[in-house]
Amino acid sequence: MKKIISSVLGHDRPGIIAAVSEVLFHSGCNIEDVSQTILQTEFAGVFIASMPSSLPTDELAGRLCRKLDPLGLSVLL
């Protein structure tokens, strides 16, 4: 397993943590730590997770973007 850090930023709304967690779970990742905050109406979250060594990082980034882009969220992996 290798470790990744993912930052998620955007307008706060219900379901952000659920959406990120769903993608990570279905990709075989394990969330090890999360820090999140709301700054006025904006959400900022940082996720540290371990992911399978066989999963390319750009593949996971693509999965996160496909899930979070429609919610108006930016992802940096």
C-alpha cells in the first residue's frame, strides 16, 4: 500500500465526505486521517489514505474528479 494526500475544496454542501469516502472505498483505499473545516460557506478537506500499490495515482485522481466535479468541488491528489 502507498499513501496519498487528497485536498478537496469548494462550496459547502451535504454529502462531500460521503462522496470522497465512497470513491476511496470502492478503489480499495483506507482513510487514515481527515481534517476538514468550513470557512464561511467554503469547504476545505484534507484526506490521508493508503491505496493499493497496483492502482495508478492518476486513475484514483480521475475517479475522484469524475465524482466531485459535478458537485462543483476541486480535487488535488
